[in-house]
Amino acid sequence: MTEIPEHLRKRAEEARAKAAAAKAGGDDAPAGDAATSEAASKIPAHLLERSKAARSKGSAEESGGGTAVVTADPTAPAVATGAPQPIPTGPGGHTQRLLTVVKSGSIQDVRATPLDKVHVWPHLLVVEFVAALAITAFTLIFSIFVNAPLLELANFNQTPNPSKAPWYFLGLQELLTMFHPMVAGVTIPGMGIFVLILAPYMDRNPSNKPEDRKFVISLFTFFLMFWAVLVMIGSFFRGPGFNFVFPWNAGLFFEL
């Protein structure tokens, strides 16, 4: 059963109290009191008249043993039966529905235009979770059939020349040949990551078209190309002593 709001319950109680006081004072009460009671109840007049007519017909048929069922709606046809049936009523004996009294704007969220947005859960997180499971399964199966390209055991008496970091760290190693370790290892990468973090807040354009997102696309392209160039120089253009060489002259000093 739907719970009636507290302000409607109080309003109905006040209206019933005023109606009881007017009834106790006699039928010759001034018409102004009835109008005031009706205005305070905030119930449409045609609904009150329909309810009073239905209750009076029901009480008359119960006393006289009528054969017709009285409905709350006067436009509905009467159904002939052998015994009177009870009239469905709400709190306080009212026969109208609650939604006919309360305006739709107070209990419904009406939107003029539909929104093309969905909730993160479950629409996005379910897809991401399935993708993570698929990648994990692929990595597991791939590692079973393909061995990692490991080298022989390290010989501490013979240091390889050149000694290079893995390819994904060669950009940092290349920066170390140009700047101080504090600048190459902390300042420049930190500034790049900080700018990428601020990018969504600097460009809040919701469009998905590349021509409408020139700022963020240019920023990410610059960052990606800067790092890719450093990785390629460290991989293919650094020879013994980590000196700059041309691979077509001195050979290729790079291993995965």
C-alpha cells in the first residue's frame, strides 16, 4: 500500500474536523463555513459531489436491499447483481484516487528532452570486467605456449656494452644522457603526467568528433610522439658506450 504524504494527511484531518464541527452545529450552518471547509480540503468540487452521491446511494441500497452496484464513476454503467457490493474507498472514506489530488509535477520527474546517458554501473563496468577477463585469459594461454625471450645467466665478470634498459624505459635512459637525473627522471615526466591529468578539465567539450577536440588531440599527440622518438633513438641509434651511431653503419645494438 502506498504511504500517504504527511502534509496531505494533516490537510485531510483538518478538513474532517471542520466538517464534523459544521455537522454538529446543525444543517442551518452558514454557507460560508462549508465553502471555507471545501477550500481548505483542496479537493475538487466535482469529486466531492461524486463521493457524496456514491455514499448516499450505497447507504440507501443497503437499507432497502437494492440489486444494483453503485460505482464511484457516474458515467460507468451499473451492473445488476443479487446483492449490493461494497464501494472501494480510501483513507477517510474518500473514493477518489490520490493521484487526482496531487499534481504530477510534485511526484514525477518530467523531462522535455530525452538524455543519451547511461549509468556507469552496470553498462560500463560490466564491459570493462569482461574485457579484463578476456585479456587475462589470453595472457595466461599465450604464456603457456610461448616462452619469454630471456637471455643466459648474467656474468658479473663481463658487462654487456651497451647496457640498455628495457625498451619501455629507454626514453628515460635517453633523457639521462641530456639532462641531470633529477630533471630527466622526475621533473620532465612529472610535468608531462600532470598536464595530461589536467587535459580533461581544460577542454570540457563533450563532442566525440576529432575536429571538435583539436586541443586535447594535439596535446596527446605531442606527448606520444615525444616519448616515441626518445624510445626509438635509445633503441636503434645508441651503440657501445651509449654513443650515438647509425644502425646502417655500425649495426643494430638492440634486443627485446
